[in-house]
Amino acid sequence: MQTILPLPTQPVKPGTSTGQQFWSSTEKTIDSYSPADGQLIARVHPSTRADYDRVVETAQAAFTEWRQVPAPRRGEIVRQMGEQFRRYKRELGTLVSYEMGKSLQEGLGEVQEIIDICDFAVGQSRQLYGLSMHSERPAHRMLEQWHPLGIVGIISAFNFPVAVWSWNAMIAWVCGNVCVWKPSEKTPLTALACQQIITEVLRNNDVPEGVSCLITGGHTAGEWLAHDPRIALLSATGSTRMGRAVATAVASRLGKSLLELGGNNAIIVTEHADLDLAIPAIVFGAVGTAGQRCTTTRRIIVQDSIYDDVKKRLASAYAQLRIGNPLDESFHVGPLIDTDAVKGYQQAVDAIRQAGGQFVVEPGLLDEPAFASGCYVKPCIAEAENNWPIVQHETFAPILYLLRYTHLDDAIAQQNAVPQGLSSAIFTLNLREAERFLSAVGSDCGIANVNIGTSGAEIGGAFGGEKETGGGRESGSDAWKAYMRRQTNTINYGATMPLAQGITFEL
Ligand code: UN1
């Protein structure tokens, strides 16, 4: 397996990207094991507080220069980064698959998301539009402008170890910010690979040292970012527990945060659904990335009259799933990220049984020699009730809950009756049902789809969700505005000094 990529033999150090490395004084390491085969694939030094401070100081200095580079020129540099990711798509996609455990197809798909957001950001770099307004005063002009914020901190999760960084970083950069990235301590190597991939572009364009920074570590490093007033925006992806801690710390210093947290995504399948579309969408949504996307389909809510049919079809689709090494493209489902995640899966299975849930497709661990990492589990389906605590909770594993309904409004009510609000979908060919689902009385999620599943969102839309999902929006649409500060300008080009609201003030 080591022959796939030339993996580093010495522990790797974090720092800024273009040569000036900050050598960590700690001898501790973060060890990255592949869940595919259990092998140790890298040892990375965690950043010390001193490393962190030097990185942030370098980023601050870089910002004073970078904010003056014209936005389209910043876009041109991001365009070149996109070219690099095209060049290294297979290598990076393979490393994502090997370090994180998602299928090679999905690893490559993740790199494709980086390439796509680079393209999007290049166009955006010429469209950082402000509005102009008509002033109520004569010979006055009003407008708004968007300026860069400063340092954008990025905390990313193991499940999308590179794409989510790029949604934030590429947009942040064209907006004139500098970035400090703290990847998950479960997937440090893919992050270091991204830094390496863009280094040549940064060097060739004389980009100041510190525009792209990487720190490594666990929650302590995340806390440094959250409490640091030098971090103008902290964009964090991960669990609701982590997000709550980040939001509280950032709010206490009146900073800005952008949160993309847990989901508990449902698909409503009505009696008017085309099941030939619905079944593959549900299966991919539930077992893709071994159920470890925040957009993973966790619940399906099925109309009574087709419930037994859907149940049967899903059971037979699951029987065809092949589980195995994610680098082997003949398998549909790879491992969970680590054995702790396997414990989470087992605890959820126990909780389902205790609540009285019936398994339509049985859970289990795979223990043959090919699964020696101990991270492979069987995707399962349980008949459940929406209000059970385990159903209300996001378990990052391929467990699908089967729920039923009689009237559409009850299905929508069940879909919304969870603390999270990320993604949702309805399968129906009936216009009234589809439009009701998308209306103000329909789904309360940030993403609501018709006749496609809950995961696999394109980068062109704003990505994020409501309630405990955190409310942030990343990636496309006008998500760039979160990475800039808005400034309203009023200019008096006349020879008098009229006041607004008709106030007179004579001297
Ligand atoms: C995530 O799981 O954190 O919609 C992001 C999707 C991907 C992104 C998921 N484009 O499944």
C-alpha cells in the first residue's frame, strides 16, 4: 500500500506555505493511520503555541500586502492553483481516499470540488459588487463597498479533509484575506499535501509569505483560533458540540464565525415518487462516504401505501452493496474513520434495539483479514420513530432510519422535527407536493431538493443549514459576503452641508 504515494518518512511540520517553515519545538506527534488497512501513514508534529503565534504574525504581515493586490489578480493566482489541482487530481484524490477512507471515486470527487471552487472564485474575483443608493440629500452620492476582513481561520473536519478548506480559502483569498487552516487531526497529511500543491503557485507569483498558513493539532489549536481577536473570521466545520464551543468563544470577543455543523437529513418518499430514481438516491445518500457526510441521508419518511415496497426494494439494494478497501473501485463502501467511530456505530445500534427498533438490514462489524483495520461496518436500516433520542441525534455512520407517514404535512413535520437543519429532499412527480415542500411551510433546511438526494451538493449554491447546523453559508451564490466587511460611503460633492432627516443646525 505504501507504493501508491511517496509518503514522508520523517514527521512533517506545520507552518506557512512558501518555504519559511516553523519548526515545532515539540517532540510529540499526531499519528495518521489509514482506516483502509490500519497502517501508520504519517507522523505530524502538532503546532506549539509559539508556532501558532509566529504563523499568525506572519499572516498579519502578509495581509497588509495581499489586501492591496487587485482582486482579479488574486483571482488569477487562484486560477493557477486550480490548474495545479487538475494536475495532481489523481494523487491527491488517492491520498484522500487512503487517509480518510472514502471510496476513490469520492476522493477524486472531492478534488474536483476544489477545482470547481477555484473556477468559481476566479469569476467571483471580478464580481465583488457593492450597491449604489440614491441619497436623500442634493449633490450627495451613496454607495457600499466590500473590503477584506484580515485573517480567516478555517477549522475543517476529517470527512471532507480538503474540499471544505478550498470552499473557504479560495473565496477568502479572492476577497483579499489571508488564511490559517487547522485541519482535523485525523487527516493531517491531505492538508499538508494541499499546501505543497499550491506552494509553487505562491512562489511563482511572489505572494507574500503567510497568505496560506497551516497549523496542526486538536481542539487546543482550535481554541487558540476561537479566542484570538486577530482572527477576523473563524469558519468551522464539524460537530455541533465543537461548533457551540467555537461560537461561544468567538461571540464573547464579538468576532465573526461561520458554522457548518451536523445534519440529520431526511428524504420524503411520497406515493407519487418514481422509485427507480428514489432508491439509488437513498442508497448513495445513506452509505456514500460510509455515512460520514454531514449531508448523509439519515432518515427516510415513506408514505403508508408504498412503505412495504420501498422497504423491500431498499433491502434488496443493500444486499448488493460491496464493502471493502476504498482504493479498490469495485467496492461501494469503505471503512469508518477510526475505531472510535465504530464504537459510536455500535452504541447507536444498541440504542436502536433498546428503543424497540427493528432492523430491515442487519448491522454488524466485518472482521475477516481484509478488514483488519477494525473500521469496517455493515450499512444497516432500522424501522424507527422520529422522536427517539437516537433518531434525533446525528450518528456519523451508515445507519438509515425508516419512518412512515399518512399525510404530506405530517411527513414535513417529521422532517423538520429534529434539532439540525442542513439538507432535505422529496421524491414526487406531483407538482403540488414538490412546491409545498419547497414553500415557507415546507422544509426548514438550508438545502431542499426535489427528486435528487440530500448529499452531493454542487459548489455553485450556498452550502449550509439552519438550527443546530449553525446558520453559516459557504461556497457559491453570495457566500463571499461573509468573508468581507461592508462599508457604506456617503460623498458630498456639493457646496452646502445638508443634514439627513431634514435636521437643521445653524451656526
Ligand atoms: C460535508 O459533509 O461536510 O453535499 C460537506 C455534499 C458535499 C459536501 C458535504 N458536496 O455531500
